[in-house]
Amino acid sequence: MTQTVDRRELEELVYETCARLDEKDLQGFLGLCDPAFAYKVSAYAPEVRREMTWLDRDRAEIEEFFGMLPKHNTDRNPLSRHAQVTRVRMDAARQRAEVTSTVQIFRTQLDGGATELFAVGRYLDTISLQAGTPRLLARHVKLDTRDLGWGTHLPL
Amino acid sequence: MSRNSVQWRQRPQLPSTHYADPSIYSDPDLFEQEREKIFKKVWWLAVHESELPTPGDFRTYRHPGDAQLVIVRGEDMKIRTFLNICPHRGNLLVYTPSGNSKNLVCIFHQWAFNGKGDCVDIPREKAGYQQRVCRNDVALKEVRTEIGYGGFVWVNLDDNAPGLAGEIGGALDSMLPELEAEPMETLWYYQARLKTNFKLIHDTNSEFYHDYLHIYNRITGMLKPDSGYFQRKYTAFPGGHASVGSMNVSYESYKSSGRGQLGWPKLAPNGWKLVDLFPCITFNLRTSVLRIDSYIPLAPDDVIYEFRLLGLKSDTPEIRRQREKDSAVIWGPFGRNLHEDLLASSGQGMAMAKGSETMYVLQAREEDLTIHDEVGMRHYLVEWSRRMGRSSADPYASERVAARAA
């Protein structure tokens, strides 16, 4: 594969993860992830000058987590994720790529259809390049937004 | 059978302590009275001392009594609180929520103040003021500050209010061994702006009948006969405070709990204690983490919810990570329970907004002060009524009497 093709495939993977999550297709999202997938959401709190880790789960934990979601009361208003890949760093020796994207997440009210900005931040993705198929190995959602209102049960 | 308008607004045939007039959650005039009679009179938990560990550290705090404050650790290690305003031209003194500075220097004209609130520099002082104004004539306005109950920094705008211990009374006694077992440290601090009344969110910590909202609490407690869930008892304290006894939470019953075996010094394994303080502070010690809820009410339907998570100062990075993981299962912006709590209290805020045709709100469950008894909310509103000089069940009674007399 050429470098250009590599980057496009990686970008498509990032955008496809957004599409699967926008559709609340959590199994489809997991289908894009490596068996060793890890997921984390954090934000820096300037008030206490400390990084807060709001979610930190391995693949097994996140699968169980998804399995329990239908049993919870939850916000039904859909989220839509708009990502833009800004940097790709290949590590051929380890067959990995580090991909950074900016992301804005919007929430659209089911009642009336108004859309509001929910959060902004970055995806810091580690992508496995083994077997010629890019797979998401780790996603760290590093949020700039800390006030998320009543929050959400869904991964961002 | 459904109700017509008259039936819908009918006063319940219950003692007046067992229901509330919905206007206490939406009326702007009552809210302004709450600000004057409650918010400006009580002790508020502003920060934790671990947020200002070294001399020169400062933290800002938006006081519910409509005051901007800055909390400073001085060179003498003492923590003091001041109005965050320069006495020169009324500019905000500190713009960032935290930082460290030998002196607080106003950006506007560079007037500088030390950690005791003394003015230590006025640029071109004598050239402009000659002998009429000098640095000794001005200083920051100090606000009463006390440290207590696990190193929290409490502030009170009222110079004549009773001391902190007098206001808290014995409400935190049941949790003091755990709060004072070891020095603590703030791990998380974040805010959530919500369109609801502050009392409605505080209610979600004051009654556990709403565990029907949380499958997590049903699976790990309510449905476990040996958990002691239905034996948890409320204790009411003077001043509108209440505590809830501990239980044995069955975390392993919920898939995806992700919890380790971590506990908290002096708390029973899998234990859970909770204390609600009037008017809206909650100490919630759940097995391995201490959560502090505090609120900054801005309007009857607008509140900043402050969420703090604390661990121990002695924690290793691995233990700290586990505390955060434990917390994140149910708390935080993605937590199973907190999201549900905030959906419900925000839903109440929407449904009971001013102008809506709202019924009296029931707080009438009596179950021998056990976990589904609503004594916590009733006890709270007794204190609210005392401080407001109005019944929460009939807040406009005095105006009606005056109108009839006129």
C-alpha cells in the first residue's frame, strides 16, 4: 500500500466509527475495533489542575457496558459526531498508526429538531495495521468541553 | 379517572408537611427570597483544601448569594476568602478558576494584594493620591472561612451567622471517622448547568424511593434481601440535614461494573453512607470514593451543579485509577445513575416550569424512617419553611390574609 492509500483508509475508519456510533450501532462500532480495544474519555479540569478520566474500559468491559444500556433510562436525543483527521503517524515496525482528529458532537432534540453543540475535543486513536485491515485498537476521547449538562450513556 | 382543573389543583388530604406547593420550585419572587434568607446566611462548601496545596494558590468560587469570591492560601499557610473584586474600580481581581501568585494583581491598574488581603502596591501612589489615599487605606473584603469535616473550605457571607459547627450540628458525625481517616484529595471537579430547580436535584439525594429509576441500584441493592437495603434508616438533624445508614452493596451483581476490591478506611467493605446538608450539599461515600454534590442556584429554573470526587492523598497511581473507574460506572457525565438522576430532575424542572398547571407535589411516604420513607424531603422543607417564614405547602398564605384584610 502507498502512504496515500494508508492515510485514506485510516481516515475512513475514523469516519466509519463516527457513523456507527451516530446510528447507535454499537455492535457495528465494535466490529471496527481490535479484540484488544480500549476506550477512554478524559477532560482536564483547570479548577483542580488535574486530568479527570470519566470512562476507562477494556473490550470486555465495554461489551458488557453496551449490553446493559437497553435496560437503563437514557437520553434518546441523537448525537452526531463530526470528526476531522488532522494528523497521522505511522509506526511500520509495530504495525500501528497514531491518528489524531478534532471532533465536534452535536445533539438534536427529537422534539422539535433543534440542534445544539454537545461537546468538542479530540480523538486520539491507535489503529492496528495488522493483517492489512485497519482496526481501532484504542480510542482516547480527550474533551475540551466539561459541562455536558445531564450527560449521556453513549460513547462519544 | 382523570381530573379536571379544579380536582387537579386540589390540596391533598394529608398533613401540610406531606406535600409541597409547586411554586416553591418555580416562582422568581420566592427564589429571590431564598437568596436573601438562605443563600446569604448559610455556610457553603466552596472548595477542598487539596485544591490549594501551596502558598499563593488560589481558587475562585461563584457564591450562590450572588458574590464572586477568591480563596487564597497565604504565605502563612492559612486559607482566607475575599470578594473577588478590586477595591479601586470594582474590576474582577482573578479571572482564572485556579492558579498561584505571590500577590493578586488587578490587570486594570496593577493594584496588588497579598494573601492576607492587604494592599501591597499602588502604582504611582504618591504622584496621584499624594497623602489622600495610600495602600494602608484599602484592602480586600474578607469573607468568613472555616476548614472542617475532612478538609473542606466553607464560606459564609453573613458576618453574624453562627459558626460552621453550630450549623452542621451532628449531621456529619456518622461519616466523620471516614472523612478524617486520612488526608483526602480532589480527583474530579466539574459543573453541569441544568434547567431545573436546585431543590429538585437535592431531592434525588434525599429520597431513595427513586431507585426505581436506577436498574443499577435495584440489581445491586433493592433486589438483594441480604444487602440490608430496606433496613437503611434516615436520621434527621436540626437545620434540615439528614443522613442515611450504610448497607452492603452487591456490586458483582451488575455486569460491567468494572469495580475492584478497593474500599475506604474505616468504611465497611462495600459500604455506602450518605449525608444531605441544607440547603443543597451532599456527602456521598460509596465504597471507594467520596462524592460531593453542591449547587449554585442562579434562578428558580437554572442551576449549576458542582460535582466533586475525592480519593486519598496517599493513593498510588494504580489506586487512583481504580477509584476513578469505580466512580465512572455510575457517576460522572457518562455514569449509569447520575445521567438518570439528572434526566429526572431536569424533567421535573421542565414539567413544573412557571406557568405550567402543576399539582401539589407529594412527599408522603412513611415507612418507619427506612429507605423509601420520604422523611428526608419533609424534614428539609420544615427548615426551608422556618427560614423563609412561609409554609412550603402554602407559601402565599400571608399574602392571602393581607389581601382579605385589605
